[in-house]
Amino acid sequence: MVLMKRKHQKTLELIFTRPTSGNIKWADIEALLVELGAEITEAEGSRIGVRLFGERRVFHRPHPSPNTDKGAISSIRRWLEVNEVKP
């Protein structure tokens, strides 16, 4: 387990909650990914590139709501699990 600030730990716990939560703010997920060592790059429109675990993934920042959709949360959960990041 990675030592991290309580706020990031809480976000990680929410990502792994079942059923998948629809109330996780994208800014909190982005901050967690940065805490884990991600490099974030702006892309076209609301897209961002996330380089982490030697991979690059593209995500869409949600708008107008700040909450992340459940599909994106599931995708992030699987990505973290494969790379042995768990709450």
C-alpha cells in the first residue's frame, strides 16, 4: 500500500466502492493520480492525457457536472488493480 494523504486515500476507497459511486469529483481523481506519480497533459477539448505505470491513457473531464461517470471510475479501478494499487 502506498502512503498518501487522507484525502487521496478516501478518493481511492471511493473508487473501489461497490456498487460504483456516481459522486466522485474528477478533480479528486486527478489529484490522486498525480499523488501516485502521474503526469497530466491537456489534450483537445475536455480530454486529458494521463501517463502513469509506464502507460498513457486518455480521459474526458466531466462537464458541466464535476462528478465522474461510473464507466470512467470502473476503468480507473481496473487500471489501478492491474498495477497493484488498492485501498
